[in-house]
Amino acid sequence: DTGVSQNPRHKITKRGQNVTFRCDPISEHNRLYWYRQTLGQGPEFLTYFQNEAQLEKSRLLSDRFSAERPKGSFSTLEIQRTEQGDSAMYLCASSLSGPVETQYFGPGTRLLVL
Amino acid sequence: ELKVEQNPLFLSMQEGKNYTIYCNYSTTSDRLYWYRQDPGKSLESLFVLLSNGAVKQEGRLMASLDTKARLSTLHITAAVHDLSATYFCAVDIRTQGGSEKLVFGKGTKLTVNP
């Protein structure tokens, strides 16, 4: 299976701890996105990379959040000093830029902050 | 700020019946997507609609787009239990910085009863 993969799939942490999630996009895709989804809601955009460049960050992404995509391949999303409000599903998606572009989503990382 | 509204948010229907889910959005967009999400799972791409009047069909699902009315519909024909899931529409917007992101509706939770 060469789809988008994310690790870990589940993470339970205590408030105040740091967590890091990894996303491996589909190999030829140059665009990578992070979204956050809470229960009963649609995914909300967090940030976007084209190759290794982070081109946009949502206002939802506080200073405690940082994302990287070194060498334009995998990406990491780190949350520092987690808060209970950070509990959500974190989804990664990738796409290949073009006229008929579709974002393909990974299975997500479900974060629970106690 | 772009808003994407779906209705209904909850839909319970009997097998064999037809129904339509509506997706309204508040600003001009080049593309509209429909995704399916099963409980605890990630999002599966169903349709990409690129132009006014676009219509796409896959099995018992048919999606259409009216860019003038800023309206997309997802029509379900002769529903079967396997269609039970949450359906999201998402609108692609391009930012001034040249990046792109999807703005999702809240989703329509469809339950098909025998």
C-alpha cells in the first residue's frame, strides 16, 4: 500500500508534555497538509507545505505548534506543552499539484491529552 | 472568511430510498470535493468537481456542482446499508500567498436502515 501513512496512530499524553507526529506522504506528491478534526466536526486546516517550504499556517496553529518537512519528504508536527484542548484527530494529506488535484488523507493520529 | 454549510447534518433513511445532501459555500472556488469518512477512519475521496455544471457518478452516488449558486449536491439513489458513513464536502481556496487549502463542511452523518 503506497498511501499516506501516519505514526503513531494513537497517543495519550499528560498535559504539559510535548508530542511529535510523523506523516509520510505518497512518494511523488509535492504538497503536504496537516488538518485537525474534533468530534462531530469537519477537518480544519492547520498548515501546508509545497516541497520543503511551509507556505501557510492557520491562525489555529499557536506558537506551541511547529511543523517541518525536511527535504520535502516526510513531515513532523510537534505540539509543545500540550493542553486538553489539543485532544483531536490530526490528519495529514498529500497531493500532486496539477489541474485535477486531490488531497489524499492518511489514517490520522488520535491525540488524547489528560 | 469562507463558510461551507451542509444540510442535513444527520440523515436517517431506509434502504432503497433516494435522498440529496446539500452543500452551500460562501465564496468563489475552483474546485469542490466530496469525501466519505467511516467511524474512526480517515477520509476517502469520492468526487472532484471542477466546473459549473459538472456531474459525476459512482455507483449509487451522484455529485453535481452549480458554481453560480455556490451549491453542490450529493444524491443517493436506492440507498444500501454500506453507504452509512459521514459525508463531507470541501471547497478548495487559494490564498494570496499561493497556497491552497480545503475548507470542510461539518459533515452529514448518513444512517441507512434495513
